[in-house]
Amino acid sequence: MRSDTLRVSKAKRLAEIASPGISDDDRALFQAAVADAVRVEDTRHPLAQEKRPKPAPLPRQRMADEACALRESQLSDMTPDSLLDTDENLSFARTGISSDTLRKLRRGHWSVQAELDLHGMRSDEAREAVADFIRRCHQSDRRCLRVIHGKGLGSAGREPVLKSKVRAWMMQKNEVLAFCQAPGHAGGSGALLVLLRAYRGPQQS
């Protein structure tokens, strides 16, 4: 019994030291008031922050690819005459590209490094295929390409449906420096030889 009394007395003295000037009645009143209180985690504490799941990383490359694909899906079939520098041989050269460069392309000065055949594709399929082909070839630094759009021999009216559209799409691609009708042995009027600009790495926004 004496031991219990000593422990209570000691606890009382410690409480008075820790909280000087507070009476037993005030202390009892406070303890009664907070008896049902529940401790709340402080989310601002560094340790609490560590418990939070980290946000998933932003798929920046995928977002950039999707934005690029969206832009390419909006390629128009209209020919932008303001970009054209054409001649009777159905060739095109971007402003600043010399006639000598176009002549070399027409004569097969550069070896064809990649080829796309659009036979059997509908217009919307061909548009997406051309955009994807140009993008992939540019990123792999393939400079000289051949695109086969066909002569229209199997289409209604025997008209080359894709011929003019492919040329219009090419003119809208910044990667394309020049193109011309392929020579007879490489497809003639049913194909284009295309020259791309050199790849300089991903563009920084």
C-alpha cells in the first residue's frame, strides 16, 4: 500500500513540474475533455510523406507520339501551291533545294534505302501509311525512298486515285526535301523517288 502511495505521489510531483501552475481540478477537467480524442496522422511529416504512393511517371514519349500521329492524321488532300516548285516531270523541291539535287534524285544518284507499296490500300489507309513511313525513315536517317502509288490500271476508270494524293501528302511533310517521278525501271509513273532531310535528333519543345 505504501509503495502505491509513493508512486502516485511521485507521478503527481512530475505532473506539477511538467505543468506548473495547473491545479488538479483543471488537469482532471482537461483529461475528461480529451478522453475521447483520436490521434490524427500529420501528413506533413517527412515520414508520413514516405508512406504516400508515388505518382506514376508521365509517359512523355507516348504522349509525343500520339500528338504526332494526330497531326499526321489531319494531312489534307489539297495541294499547297505555295510550297510547290514543280516542273513538267512532276517533281517537287522545297525552297532552297537546288535543281542539281533534284536532277541527281531523278537520275538515281542515291540508292533507295526503303520502299513503301500502297497497292490495295484505301485513301485513309494510304495516308496513315505514308505518314508513318516518312516518320520512321527520317528517324532512322534513311534519306532516299521509293513510294509506289500505282498507275491506276486496276481502279475504276483506270485512273490513279492515289497518285495526286500522295504528292499532296508529301508536300506537307517537313521531312521531305524533294521528290520526282521514278524512272521507268523503278516504277515510272506509278512511283515516286523521295529525298528526306538529314535527321538531327528529336526536336526539343
